[in-house]
Amino acid sequence: MYNKIKGNADCFVEDQFQITVNPLVHLEIKGGVICVDAATGLTTDSFLLESKLDEDEFTVNWYFNDELVGTGPNYLATKAGEYRVETVKLTEDNGEDCNYAPTIVVVEASTPKFEIRFLTKDFVDKYAIKVHTIEQGLGEYLYAIDNSPFQTSNLFENVIPGEYTITIKDLSGICSDFTLNFIAIKYPKFFTPNNDGKNDTWNITDLKNDPNAIIKIFTRFGNLITTIKPNGIGWDGKNKKGLPVHSNDYWFLISYTKNGEIKTYRNHFSLLRK
């Protein structure tokens, strides 16, 4: 490097000196994982990206797909992919105290998906069910039925008929708890149509949410008495003429939908007049 004085070509000085060029500092930002609903594709649990820089000293710009999506020391990521982080130093560089180089942060997506599978036939006294994993995602899971303790097994046995909620806990903390609801269906073994307000009609209300379900009720000789739907008021113990039938056993045939397939089930129950 030379320095020359204008107007006097004979006046110059030659000397040596050293210039130090400090490289931009590497900025380390921890990536993470977001949780995405497998059915809707919407993010249910985001991830906070933290630069750990003082906002009085640096402006931090966050880019996703080359688009500025946020400015500030932290950014709440709701999409999976690569984020580019660029900083602007608000104070003068001083030796090694200089700006940070642009950096890339990776955010992954965990998309677990589960379903209930019945291991026993319908209308039994005790069911066995399991939580089937369709998509594992990036977590590890525990399972609980209603208010019971969490367990590592996804199998539940000796489940009596009724309505239940299974909670799935992600041990990694990536996703919030998942819940699956199911009904272990049953049918009433008897009814007492005596207008006392208790058991006055017979129906299989566990299938009330199946609009295609139909129940046919017969005498023990196979004669059709009536046809009802689970989402209706049920059978009041009268024949087609509106007359009360006698105490006896009566048979039913129900047609319903399960997992997209038409199922049928036949059995009997008692009408008791007291």
C-alpha cells in the first residue's frame, strides 16, 4: 500500500504495516421439531428458534424460502424446512467483536397418526382393543384409557362396554397429548315398558351416530314386529296395531356400518312386564 502526496512527485515515504481481517462469527442456533396434524396438515405445536442475541446489539432477520418472515432475537417456527438467519450489528465492529455470518437452521415435522382397532367382535361382554400406529412421527409414546395410569403397551384388555377416551402422550414433548374416542357397543338384555320412566323402551343407542343402522325386531317364531333406528325413540313393546305384546323373549337383527363395511348381528332380549 502506498500513499503519495499530490503536487510533489518526489515526496513519498515507504513503510510496512499489518492489517488483520477478522472473519464473521459463526452463529449457532438450535433447530427443532414441530408437530403437524396428520389429518388436516395444520401445525399443532410450533418450535421456538432462539438466537440468544441482545436485541440492543443486533437486529436478527429470519427468512423462510427467501422471504423475510420475522425480525427479532427469536422466531416461532410453524413450518418445517430451512430457515436462514441474518444479523445486522447495531454497534461498531471492534477487533473480533464483529457481525455474525448468515446461518441455516433446520426445523423438522413430526406427523404421528393413530387409530383404534378392535381385537374382539362387537356385542361381547369384554373387549380387547389396541392403538394402532399409522404414522410413528418422531416421538415415543405412552397410552392411557380414561383416567387410568399411562402405560407403555398400546393394548387394552377386559374393556367392558361403554364410551372411552384413550390419551396418547408424546414422551419427547414434540406433540401435545392426542385423544381417541371409541364406543365398545352393547345391547340391552331386557326392558320393562310399564311407564315408570325407567327402561320403558328398547334400543341400541350406542349406534345412534350411524345414520344407516336399522334394527328389526321379531317374535321367537320369526314374525316381524317392527323396525326401528338407533337414533330414534326405540321400541315401546307394542305390535303394529299399537297393542302391548306379552312378556317374552324377542329377537333382533341389526345392520350397521363399521370401518366402512356393513355388519349384521342377531340376538335376543327379554320384555318384562311388572
